Amino acid sequence: MKLARVKVEGQVAFAVVDGEDVRELAGHPFEPVSYSGRTWQLENVRLLAPVLPSKIVAVAKNYSDHAAEMNSEVSAQPMVFLKPSTSVIGPDDAIVIPPQSQRVDHEAELAVVIGRLCRDVPVDRVRDVILGYTCANDVTARDLQAADGQWSRAKGFDTFCPLGPWIETSVGLTGPKPDVDDLAITCEVNGELRQAGRTASMVHSVSQLVAFVSSVMTLLPGDLLLTGTPAGISPLAAGDQVDITIERIGTLTNKVVAGA
């Protein structure tokens, strides 16, 4: 099931995307699905960021090839940091390059959407707290990351967390494991392949990450966990189009513009 947040006829609603049909939910996506009876064609709605999280917990250096390209090493425990909720944008929204930065990079990532309030989740119960998965771009001002020695500013600008196009609930939640095993993840810039990896290469699995993060902080419905990026990060420029595709989930597309 593809859970989306849409704008149509001047209103915002949660909906299920089924092919070209968009069926409005009677409530929110964190409760049993029921429909309002209203249906639209996909071409007639605007897809928004599928969720507005209270917090975004991101994982650094969770692919060894990315750690290597950063002249770093993977850590024995997940290395996590926070991105502000105000960095979230949706499909087709613009990534804005801030004037403070001379290098802004893309980072294609699988995002886990938490479906219920949880704390201290055991590894074997992680599937119970996941609503689904979506595509994310952990946009990073690389020069500011190096200059600051910590990542809040570099990762936290408005527009630096594109999400979408929807939350896929049927991936990784019906088999014997709570994670997404082995999905292809790519990033193309203006049609040129920049990143290509598989989630099987993650150092710490989805189940390990959710268990680890929930041992530190309470997770709320709609919270996001960004699971790291494979090698191939590269700078973006105004006018670029970024397409992040994750197998069995979809493609997230955003343009890049220069900030004032």
C-alpha cells in the first residue's frame, strides 16, 4: 500500500495511491485504514512530503564504501545525528542551495517511517513499530560540515530533507525479517547515475538501527530514521534535477535552485 499526503482542491489529505487512483483516507495513516469515499486521479493531485515528523534521526557512515570515500571508518555502534523537521520538503519541491555554502551534496537514503509510539524496541519486535518506508535525500552542505566540526548547520537548512513520493507499507513488513533485506538504491543527477548501492550493504540493519535509536529516545508516530547513504556523493548546482529511486518503493524527484 502506498500511503501519501496530497493537496487537492486547496485542501491537504492523507490518501492511498493505487495506480492512477488516489483514494482519500477518512483518518490518518497511523490507524486502521478507512476511506472517506472521495477519489481523484493522480495527475490531478499534488504529492506532498508523505509525513511531517516530530524528529528525523539520521545515521552516518552506514555503508562502508561511503565511509571510505569520506576517508573515515564505520563505527561499531551506529553514529546518529538529528535533522530538524523544518528541513522536510516533498516531491517536486525545490532544494535551495544556501548562500553560506559553496558545496551542497546529495545523499540518497532509505527512510524508515515509525508507526507507533515506542521505546526500547527489541530487535525481533522492530517490524511491529514500522509503518513503512520512503525515499529520502540527506542534503548536506559539505564545506560547512568540515568547517563546523559538527553537522547541525550542514544538515539542517530548510529544504535539506526531501521525502517521498509516498510511504510504501508492503516492503519488508510481511516476510520473516523486519528490514528491507536487499533493495537497489540509486541517485541520478540530470539523468547521470551518481550513486548505486543496495540496502544489503548497510553496516547496521534497519532492525538494529531502530532498536539502537529507541534505546536512546522515544519514537513517535511519523518519526523518520534515515539509514545512511552509499558511495557516490557529489555536488549539486542550481538547475539540476535529482532523482532518487529505491526498488519497490518509487522515485523522489527534486529540482535545485540557488538561494537568495
